[in-house]
Amino acid sequence: MKAPIFQFNEQREELVQSVVDRVVAEARDPMLLLNDAAYHEIRRLESSHDRDELGRWRRIARSIGGLDASGAVELLRETVSYHARDVAGNFDRRVYTLASRVAPAGLSVLLSPHVVLERSILEVLQGEGLADRIWTSGPIERIRRLAEIGTLVYVPTHLSNLDSPVFAYALLSSRLPPVTYGAGKNLFTNPVLSFFMRNLGAYRVDRRLKHELYKQVLKTYSCMLIERGFHSLFFPGGTRSRSGGVERKLKLGLAGTGLEAFVRTRLPKRPVGAGAVSRQVFFVPATINYMLTLEAETLIDDHLKEAGKARYIIEDDESTRIGRITSLARKLMQMEGSCAVRFSDPVDCFGNVVDDEGRSYDRRGRRVDASTFVESIADGEVVMDAARDVQYTRELGDVVIDAYLRDTIAMPTHVVATAAFARLRAHARSSDDLFALVRRRDEVVVPYRELIAEIQSTQARLLELEKAEKIVLAPAVRGATAEELLRDAERALNGYHTSPVLRSRDSGVALLDPKVLLYYQNRLAAHGLAWAGGTSR
Amino acid sequence: MSQEHTKSKVAVIGGGAWGIALGTAAQNTGSDVLVYSRRPGHVDAHGLRVTSSIADATAHARLLVLAVPSEHVRGIAREIGGLIDGRHAIVHGVRGLVGDGSESDELVPISAVLREETPTRRIGALGGPVLTHELAAGAPSIIVVASRYPDVIHVVRDAFGAPSLRIYATDDLTGLEWASALTGILAVAVGFARGVGLGAGLVSAFVTRAVHEAARIGHAAGAEERTFFGLSGFGDLLAAIAEESRPEVRLGESVARGGSVDDAIAGAGQRIEAIELAPRVAAFAKKHHVSAPIFTTIAHGIFARRPAAELVQDLMLGPITGPA
């Protein structure tokens, strides 16, 4: 397999240098950028314990006022270098080879770091087969072909911190080249996860840094990687879906650098960045679907906290608790198809579908040259135009959102949660709002036949939607009887989440944890299958 | 240092009065204009070059200005779509909304049809209180261009901007399109109100409430309400009221005086989109739970020939919602 990432380390220094050069060259007002950075950093660091860093920024802040133009550029260069080095990733072919040779098991290492501490890495890698549990589907042949003639930008849904390792293994098992991606700096605190991410091309994104200069560094780094043909992965939802629902709004911020790279490598006078190649850029939407989500409880809790106001970066959730990871790993191992990655049809930077040769087609199936979209209306030359590209990227976002819906894979837990929640609402008072509903822990017992009938009707509607190509059913949903679905879901949900979610009793099925049911039913809300009252923030 | 200004090139699709007025305005600024008409022999070209080849028109310019009746938009757009690519911009001056062709036949703006039928994304619309004959005569006028793509606004300004034509811009494309279409309907109602002899005070109150209502309906369609209170909505409607010869106004007046809708249409000598659009807008409002008593009265009152006194009474006695 050929991919530029295999030569990453040879390019690393020069890449970092090019990033610094471009950010400095394109800075319109170095003084403003420095002031903005110092202001945000000092504000952030004042409430942290990092006195050294705070001191450093205070010194910078004091010195800015006395700088002349060239001094400001010099300080800007220093600051940009500092951030660019912090962001830059690494790719170690030996780690990749190790991981790919033992591919079927590798994920379990990422999932359960404590095992590594107890046994040797190889022993673990050869022993387990979690990657067998990742079911991949979609136009994989075409994507493989496009990876040879262009640069791929994967934009999957985002539910869990496990998404990036799971996705990396889905690529591996589909014989698709590895990708580079930005991972939250907080994830690098886990030594094993950090070791793999760092050496498999991940770069570090520090979400605490809010200043413009840092954003420029990140964007430029990402853009230059794509310009050089590095296949990339972004989660355009911006953060893990709190509600469990499929993303309906995207922040294509960093993914937008895919289009920027496409434009830059086509400019008549190429600016900074010598290693760039003029290739097509293809976006590949994808969905990552879990029978069980590692962090379901923390995420839905955050979701329910006053709409939008209290959103925070979750530093401590199930993904930092080793016990939870192993218990999830064990659960996933027991179940067929418990995790599914589905690739959607690849599109160009403008949302046009592409064929195996990377040629673009409009909605009426007519060929169209992707380069023409970035040509000036006035004179037909390719031009950079950030405002234009923001709009193109927004429209691309709409295409990705549609793809998410079409390629969502409905799992038994989603179907049963949808049916159970529908019955919960039927048994609750009509005045019950979302919060009243989720407070009804262990209050409602649905007669068994009633729940089965609801599951059957949900399943029937799902089959119809699948026929219209508006969703995909996991094999475990398509062929199963309602009774089997209920059994599968019960088995999956109980024993992983902190308390049981559903329990069959003589009188029927008790709905013990409406919050978790809400989380799983939300996956089908945007399809009109499940209640939509609990997805909007 | 003087720099020679490259002439903008414009292709106008549609050789009706509106297309010719737009073409003339562009030509007056020094743009190189080619007009496409299916029947060039019938075009009063005002010195513009006219072609019957749509391919010649699309090859002539990357800026295409579409000025055809809304019922022809889809067909023409599909034809254009096969001839252009991503480097073209299409700006339309069509006052109307059309069905999206789906099962529910939801009303969509013209830009949605252009997006579907052509490869280009750089789409815009023209609207506001500009009058065809004033534009054609080169009288000082104001026009609004809407596009989400700033480069589209830029080329329109280059091609049309002149001391006698001031161009305001907005990125609320949906807003301008809905405002233009709904204003057409309100113009009929204004003509009707005048025809039945309502006092100036009541007509003004009616117009004000009607624009608010239009803004609510537009908002449900994804538009920004404030667009309706600016040039694209209020401005356009004031022009309609002042303009005795506007076909919609005359239609309203004629119906108020007891003439039949068919006669009024025949008298106008052109298709009036408001007639078909009014009931669809009323249905749209109902479907999206938007209170729209005025549009509903227009749709089911004026064109259904209910007595004028009854309609006025309906509106006067309806519940008072919203602030003054």
C-alpha cells in the first residue's frame, strides 16, 4: 500500500517550517494576533496551575507594546513555531506494521490498556479478535481507487472517544491507507492510546486554546497535509454527539481545509508550500455505529443539562476509566456486528458525486469539472476566496448530513430503545416534558406483548425506510424477530451501563433507565422513527 | 495610473420586457450583453444583440441573468445546465415560487430549481423596488441583489452598477425570493382594497400588517424576517402601490369593480403569478402553523369572488395577534 503518510517523518521538519512560513507570511496584523493570543492565554492560564506558562505569556504581553514591525514578525514566528511543533504528529512505520499485522486484535489493546500492563503487547494482540467485530460496508472498492488518484478527507459521525481507533481499524481491515487526524490533547494522557495515536499520524489539537493564531496554525497544518496528499480524518460534528442523535448541524471548520488545499494546489502562482501536489480532494462521509456507546451516560447527562448553556469539554468520562473500557470491550466481543462503520459515496469538495475515476457529476448526472467551481466568474482564473469557500463548505455540509442519515446503521439497541421509549411516552402523562419523562426511572412496566408489537411496528417502518435507501439495517435487525431483538438489546444494555436499563418481569418489561433509552432512541430520531423531542438542545 | 477596465460580459436569458430592461441597464454601464430569446423576431431589443441560440448565450458570458416566467424556469434551467459548469453564475429576476415536484409539491424558491437543474452553486436573485420601464429608460433606480456567494454580488455590481443604478446587496437569498413573490400577491390585494374604495388609513394598516405576515411566512421558509422590512419587501410593495400600471394592482382593482378574474388576466396581457401562488402560500402557512389571515383572505376571498364587504369584515373582526 502506498500513502504519503509512510514518509511523514522525513517531511516532518520541513512541513512544520512551511506551516510557520505560511502563517507568518499571511498574517495581516501580527501585532493584533499576538495581543489576541496573549489575552486569551493569560485569561486561561490564570485559572490553571501552570505558573511557568502564565509567566511566559505575561512577559510576551508586556513586550508586545515596545516592538517595531520587524520585532512583531519575529515574535510571531517564534510563537507560531512553538504551536506548530506542539501540533505536529509522528508516523512510525514499525508501529503501523505491528498494528496491521495483528490487526484483528489491535483494537482491543487500544480499548483496554490495562491488559498491556499485565501481559506483553504481542500476547494480547494475538489473543483477541475485536476488529472482527467491526463490520465495514459501503463503496470500499471505489474509495480504494480514489485513494490512489486523489486525497481522501473522511468526515464520519462522532459518538465516542473510541471513534478514531475504531475508524483507523475499519480503514485497515478495508485495506484503505491510514489517515492523519487531529486528536484532542486530553486523549494523549492515556499512555498507550497516546503511543499509538502519536505514532500512527495523529496530531494534537488543544481545545483549550481559543486564540486566532492557534486556529491559524491548526488550519494551516491540516491544509498543508492535504496539499501534500495525506489522507485525513475529521469529525465535523465538532464534538461527540451528546444526545446520541445523528448530527444535523456540522462545523466543517477544519474539514474545510480540504477545499482550501484543493484551491491552493490549483492556483496559477503557487504560494508557500513546495511539497504540494495538484490532486483531487474527495470527501468521504461515514457513520460509526455502536450497539453500545462507551460514554452514553455521561454524554446524555451533559445533553440534558440546560440546553446549550452548560456545554463543556468533558475531561473525565467513561473513556478515562479503564474498568469501563474493558467491560465494554468484553461486551462488544460477545456480540456479532456490535460496531459498524459504513462509508458513504465519496463526493468532491462541492458535494458532487464522483465515479471510480474521480470524475464529478451534477445532480442531473452530467459531468462537471470540479476545478471550475473555484474559477473566478470575472476572468475564469482559479482564485482563493475565503468567503466563497465558506459557502461551498456549508453546502458540502448539507450533503454530508444527508449521507449520515442514509448510512446510519440501525442496531438492535436503537430499535428496542425507540419502541420502549414510545411506550414510555404512551404510559406517561401527556403533560410530561423531556425532563419529566427521563425522571420516570423504574416506574413504567410495559406488558410484554405491547412492547413486542411496538418493536414489530418500528422494525416494519425501518424496513420501509431501508427500501427507500434512507437508512441501513444491521443484519441483526433485518432478519430478527421482535423477541430476538428485545433479547439482544436487553443482553447488551444490561451489564454494561452502571445500572440495568430494561428488565423482563412477570408483569412485562420494566423500563428502568429512561435516560439511557432516550440516548439510544435518539439515533433514529432524525429519521422520523423515534421521538424527536429529546434531540434538540 | 489608469487601468483599463475589462468589460463585464452578461448573457440575459429571456427577451421579455424585464429581460430587455436588465440587458439595457447592463449595456448602459458598458457591459457586453447578449440576450437569448426563443423568438428573437418578437423582441423589442432596444439596441441589444439578441440570439436564438442558448448555447451562444452561455458561451458569451459566465454571468447569466435569467428573466423568464416562473413556469419556464425548470425547462430553461435544465437546458442551460447541460451547457455550463461551476464557473458560471446564474442570477435570476423571477418573481415567483414553484413546486419542488415532490409528492407534497412543497413551494421552493427559483434558486432551489437552479441548484437542482444546473451544476453551478453561484446563484443569486434580483429584486427590490425597481420598475421595468424606469430601468429600461435609464431613470435612477435601486435594485437588490441577493446571493450567499460574495463573488456573485461582486460581478453583478461590476456588470450593472452605475450612477443611475444603485445596487444593494444581501446574503439572504431565500428572503429576497420569498419577499419578491409575496409582494406580488400583496400588490393584487392593494389594488383590490383601492378598488373597493377603502380609505388610505385602512390601506396603510393593511399593507403594514400584510408585510409582517409575509415576514412570518418567509421565516418559516428559512428567510430572515428583516429582509421583508427592507427594500426587498416593504420597498418593493411601496413601488407596487405607487405604480398604477403594475399588472397585479390592476388585476386587484378590476376584480374589486366586479370584473371576472379571467377578464382581468386577459386585460393584463401577461401571466400573473400571484393568482396561482396565493392559495399555495396560504396552504404553506397553514402547514407550517403560521398565522396568515391576510394571505388566506386573498387566496380564498378575492379570487373566489366573495363580496368585498365580507372580506373587510373578516379581517376587521379577526383576533388581534402580535404587537402593533
